Amino acid sequence: MSLFFISFFLAYGGMHMYAFLKARAALHFGLLTGMAIATFMLVMVLAPILIRLSEKQGLDLFARTLSFAGYMWLGILFLFFSSSLLVDLYRLCIRTVELITQGDYLHLKPSDNMAFYLPFMISVVIAVYGYQEAKNIRTEKVTIKTAKIPESPGRLKIVQISDVHLGLLVRQERLQKILSMVKNAGPDILVSTGDLVDGQINGMPGLAEMFNEINPRYGKYAITGNHEYYAGFDQALAFTKKAGFVVLRGEAVTIGGFLNIAGIDDKAGRYSGLTKDVDEKKMLSGLPRENFTLLLKHRPLVDKGAVGLFDLQLSGHVHKGQIFPFSIATKLYYSVDSGLAQIAEGSQLYVSRGTGTWGPPVRFLSPPEVTVVELVYESAQ
């Protein structure tokens, strides 16, 4: 976990230095202006730490204000950095052609002013749009035909929420919208595939009780994500249980006589000694094979030894990158970063784009979702 934070702050600090140099080349500001901008950028780099510290001290209003400002800035800076790299790449291509042809293509090269203002305007416009997209939660419907559920009534509806990130920015209003969508879907089972919380939940009374509106006939089940450990594992676990979820931690249950639900802790808990490795193959092998087996696993990584022992793995974590073009990086790391994929031996994987947001309250080309998975009976013959 420490390596992640070191890498994050090095990358984030580097983006600030890049943006500072771009701004200086375009604006030609003096020493005092430069010091003011550098100070602002330093505060923004340290904002994630300052947010956590102020939150722990009970400075809720300050923490929420800094959280919104700091994380919106993070989103804008990332978009600016990405856009500027494209402009710089274009300028490099023009310069390369000039060197090869010994020509002068000055009229094709954007000025320093243009190279700063164009990416800046693009990043602000996308951030404003992405702020609205993050609020536009969609219902994604998936139908899976199987002979492993009873012929009558022949349908079972599983609703998945993932990566809600309840905390400073995702609160009552967003949660109420999410739960309203879940309720309208009419779930037989509600599952949360990790990162339900992402903050000092003891400072947000009433959120857990809001889940009492949802009472599926086969219950509510949850697993831990990496952010449960970052937010404080004990309070995150207590919150999830208070919300009415059965938390599956390397264990499985059989419900209705035809459905196995298995869940494992996220591996982030290993670093703090709160989670032990689980032999997925061993866990799943002990379940009734004639039942439909649902595996809840926060990260969309498939254990090769478990393939064929589960029918459907539900995961999240990736957010499909949340803000394009970061989705390119997540796609390179995770072979399946969103949607339904066939694995092998009858096993399938569905990866949610996530229901909330992490960090910037912005999504771009990756709208949030509540997933409705409907199991439909189909004869094996």
C-alpha cells in the first residue's frame, strides 16, 4: 500500500511540475506569481493527506470543501496533462519532419500560448461534463440462461452495486438515488462487490439505515474492497453489517437450495494482516455442483484453478478507468475492465463500471451503473 501512495504522489507531483512549466512558458509570469502558483500546487499535491487528517479530527466541513476542490483539481489536471501530451506529440512530429526535410513548418506548430490554453479549455469542459456524467447512474441489464435454477418461477434477479465510495463526496443524495434504482429493479438478491465505504463513516449517521429500504427475499451479501481497509476496516465492516449485508470473507453460503454465493476479501488486507489468502479452488470445490455458483470478488482477476467451479464472478474495482484516457491503462492491466466475458468451462465474469466515484467526482466515457443480472431458466437438453 505504501508503494502505491509513493507512486501516486510522485506521479501527481510530476504532473504539477509539467503544468507549471507549461503555464510559465505561455504566461511569462514573474517570481511572485510563480510562487503563488507553486504554493497552490503544493497544497493540491498534499490535499489527499490534509483531507484524511482533517476528517479524522472531525473537521467535516473543511474536509468536504477541500475534498471537492482538491479532487476536482486532480481530475482537471489529469485531463490537462493528457491533452497537453497530445499537443506536445504533435509538435514533436512537426519538428521531426522539419529535421528530415530541412523545411520550415512554423505555421503548422501551435504557439506556447495555444499549447497551454487549448488543453486547459478542453480539460475544464470535459471536467464539467464529467461531473454531470458521474451523477447519471445507468441500469445495466445482463441475462444469463442456466439450467441450475428452478424451472418455476424460472427467473432470479441479482442486483449488483460496486465501488459506491460513501464518504466526503458521495453521501445521502447520491445514495438515495442508488437505492431508489435498486428498489425499482426488484432484486431477489442484492450484492455489493467492495468499496462500499471510503471515509470516516462514523461521521455520517443515517447512511447505513437507508439500506433498510431494500429487503430482497434471499438477502444482501457483500465483500470487502481495498478501500474498506484504507477507510478503517473495523468501522467499514461494522457499517456494512449495519446496512444489513452478510459479509462473506473467504466463505460461501447456499440459499434457496439452488444458489451458492461465495465471497473473498480483497487482497489489500494482506498488507495489514487483516486478510489471509484463500484457496478459491478448495472453497468452491466444497459447494454443491448442481447449484448455480456466484462468486463475489472485488478485483476482476480470475483464479485459473477456480475456473469451472463458479458460474458467474461479479467484480468491480476498475471503474473502467473512470476518466478517459485512464481507461486505456486499466484495459492494458485488466483483460476485462467492464461488461460480461466468457472465461472457460462455463464460467463467466461480469465487471461493473462502479456505482460511485473515487477521487474526482468526475466520470468521462465511463458512466456509473447499477447492474441487474437476471438468471433465466433454460433446459440443459
